[in-house]
Amino acid sequence: MAKKKADNFLDYIPKHNSLYEYRTNENGLIEVKIVNKGLFNRIAQIFFKRPKVSWIELPGMGTFIWNQIDGKRTVYEIGQLLKNEYGQEAEPLYERLCTFIKSLHNSCFIVYENKK
């Protein structure tokens, strides 16, 4: 049996999930809108006065990365842009970038354009 070739995460092409709105706040940072649905959220809204909508702020490099995600650039290309913009501050570059992008994906804020 032939071994299955592993995907290289740096070749993935992330794009914004069209199910989530986002905006730029007055500080120039990206905020992603989350609608708090479900039974437990509804109970929290009634008894604890929790909001129906939350805005998740992406500070610093998070906003820069979000703005580079266009459905055409790979994770590797975004990393190169991040390195050019932040230099040593971004190190360890790809470990941090991959963790952040995977976090965005796990939150369903982004999808991968070329992942099967």
C-alpha cells in the first residue's frame, strides 16, 4: 500500500467565512461579530443580561493577519508579509501564525479555500 501524502499547512489558502460579519473599530482593529445562540446563551441573556451579539476583537498582529486573508494567499505568503511588517517581533513566525490561523478556523471565522 502506498502512503498517503500529508498536507502541508503552509500551502492552505484561508478565506473569511461569509457567515460572519466583521468591521474595523475606531482603534483600527478588526472585530468579528458572533451571535450568541442556543439554550444556554438564551438563559444567560435572560438571567445574567448577556448580549445577543458579541464582537470579538483581533488585536495587533491578529488584525494584520486578518487583513491579509483574501482567499488567494497561502499561509506561507501571509507569513512572509507578517515577517516584513513585524520582523523579529513575529518570531517564532510560523508556529505563532499557524496557531492563530488554526484558532480562527476552529472558531469558524475562516475556511480553507483549497482543503478537501
